[in-house]
Amino acid sequence: MIQSDILTLRKELHANPELSGTELNTAKRIKEFIQQHHPCEIIEHVGGHGLLAIFKFSETGKTVAIRCELDALPIDEVNEFNYKSVCPGVSHKCGHDGHMAIVAGLIFWIKKQHFTSGKIVLLFQPAEETGQGAQQVMKDDRFKQLNCDYIFALHNIPGESLHTIISMQEGFSAEVQSFALHVNGQDSHASEPEKGINPALALSAINHELAQLNELSPTLNNYAVLTPVYMNMGEKAYGISPGKGELHFTIRTWKTEIMDELKQRIQHIIKKICQSESLDYNIDWFEYFPASSNHTVCNDLVKEVALQNDFALIERPYPFKFGEDFGWFSTAYKTAMFGIGAGIHSPALHHSNYDFPDELLETGLLMFSGILSSILD
């Protein structure tokens, strides 16, 4: 049975969401919760509004970090329960409220432990949704000085049976990169388009050629998805042949080397077409999420704890296609991220009617406490 304090916290967090980079009050509420129930060393404003709660059992031994995310999404909530978001246009539609409640709830278990070595670090990370938070945390000297040996995280997964533990040997999530292409030709009168440079044909050709780069089978080593997400050119002004336009894509692969090769091919296509159409252009690359890889030792431990708790275990053959900035941690630390099934009929992540299943609070607590026990014992 989950403690009522943890369930209350989850619903408070759900009702008061904050966007990436603005999670000041969320971090404040987490700090108050920890200080109320099990005071410890707390470090604030890590990588933005991030929070570290540190429990030292000894100066020797392993340091294990458990990470969750503070931020919500710019989505209107359509649910009508009594803890509905009070912030118009902002809501927890990825389950970060539940993830925070699990990690904060670990303090009740930690309070009862008598480990003779090591440290536990509870990391409440900002700005996951923009791909910036984990990187900023890693740059913070106070986090670096902890010298974490292992970092673990979880994510709820709608579409899988409740409490199922989903493990991936190689990695949890895809490498993701977004870019915006801006092209600049020459405006002219719509009756004399030949006196200007209209980018319509170039944008169309770029769209067509980039579509040929897709390798959509997730079992392929060179798996690549290129998704056009926004395009704009001109205005509803029928006397003008426009000279400017823009095209936005998000691209994803399993591996960095494939991503690097894909970016080179994209740049070659854009350069070739823009030059042939006499267009100036620039490419803006942003919102980068490194692939989140699982270290063998950490991943094996996740599976062992799942089986110890009699949770059904799914060993997924390839990562999830979404981005997750936990990948930044896996570039420098031994890490593992695993999934917990959120229900076959649960609304999907980022859907306006999604809500984190409270049944998963206990599942997450059992998984993290089992991982911590296995390492610190």
C-alpha cells in the first residue's frame, strides 16, 4: 500500500505544472516535502531549478543517483478530476509528476536503512522536454563532485500492461536532433515571378529528397526517421511572390555515427538544391537528445530486481523512438533507464487526456529500492 503522503504529493504536482526552465515552485515543493519527512543535505539550483537530495552513509563505497524530471508540457488538460492542472495551457502529460513522487517517496524507505557505506543521490532534473536539463546538470560542479558511480531512471510506458518492467540491452531511447532551414530569395510582384526568386519549388524538392533518406525499420542498424514538422512561406497577399521560407524537421536514429552521417547528407541535399535555385540559406540545429544507452551491469541489475519482485519482464529488442535527455548522463556515467507499463488502454504520452497511473507509484518504489539495496549492500 502506497503512503498517502506520496499520493498527495503526486496530485499536488499534477495540479501545479511548470514548463521546462521555469520549475521554481515544483523544486520548492519537493524540497519542502523532503525536509518535512526526512531532512538531508539539499543542493538547489542545479543546472537551472534542479535539486539534489543527498543521503550519506559513509565517505567510502558507491554513490548511486536516482533521477526524475521536474517539467511539464505546453498542453491543455481535458481531464476533469479534482487535481486537474490549474495552469491554462500547461499540464503533466508525460508522467513527470508520477516520476517525481516515486523518487521523493524513496525518502521513507531510505529513512529505515542502515547501510554501512556509500551515498544515495535523488536528482530532480529540470528541462527534460527541451533536451537541455541533463546537460546543464552535468556541467554543474556540485553535481560533478558527487562522482556518481551509477545513475538510474524510469519512464512510464502507456500501451504496456500495468507494472510490466521493460528493459533494453543496448539503449532506452533514440538519438534525436531538430533543425530549421531558412531560405532567402527575392520578393516580386505576383504577376512577374520571373523577376524574383520564389522558394516554393526548392522547399518542395528538399522535402521530397529528405523523405528518401528514411529507413523506417527499427531493426536496421541505419534506422532513420525524418519528420517534417513545420513549413512556412509567404503570406495571404495575392499580389506578392514571396522570397523567404522556412522548413523544420526532427530526425532520429539509434546511433551517433548514423546521426552524423545523416546530417551530412541533409546538408548536401539542401546546399545542392538551394544553389540550383539561387537561394541563400542557413540551417539552425537545436533540441539535441543523445541516445540513452544502458550499461550492461546496470541493465542486468534492473532485470534482476524486476524478477525478484515478480514483475513481468519484457526485454525489448530495440529502443523507444522518442528522445529522452537522460542520454546525456549515459555519455559519462554507468546508467540504465527502464520502462514501467502504464496500462494497455492508457492514453498515450503527450495526449491531452493522459494521467499518470497511481498504481505505478509502488512499482517504481520497489524497483528503485531494490536497485539501491543490491548496490549498497
